[in-house]
Amino acid sequence: YVPNEKVTLFFDAQNMLKTDEYTFSEKDGISTIKKNSSCRSDSYIMSCIFPYFKGTFQEIDQTYLNNFKAYLEQE
């Protein structure tokens, strides 16, 4: 955790370790959140399967970010 700059979260769930790194920036009064994620596993089979789900993981992450944005912009 770096205040006002970055937060990194680790999720460990049954042979999958997911790392989510959120970075925050501001320019001209507009805040931007960028997210970098990675998934890994000690299991060879799981490691081989992850690339097939990359698009699904990205869609889910983008949905969460869109929902967070909508929540913050509520009046």
C-alpha cells in the first residue's frame, strides 16, 4: 500500500493466486484507476488453463471497475 498511489491485493483460492495491483493518478481534476492483474498456480494443469480464461478474467475485472465508477459518481 502506497497512500494515494497504489494498493496491491492478493487472493489465494484453491490452486490459484491472483494478484491485483491498482494504481491511482490525477490529471486536471480527473482521477484514473489502472489495474494490473496476474494469476498463477502451483498446479501445471491450472497454469495451462489460465490463458483460455484471460478474456473472461478481464471482462469480470472491467465490470467491477465500471460498477465502482458508477457508485462513486452517484449523486
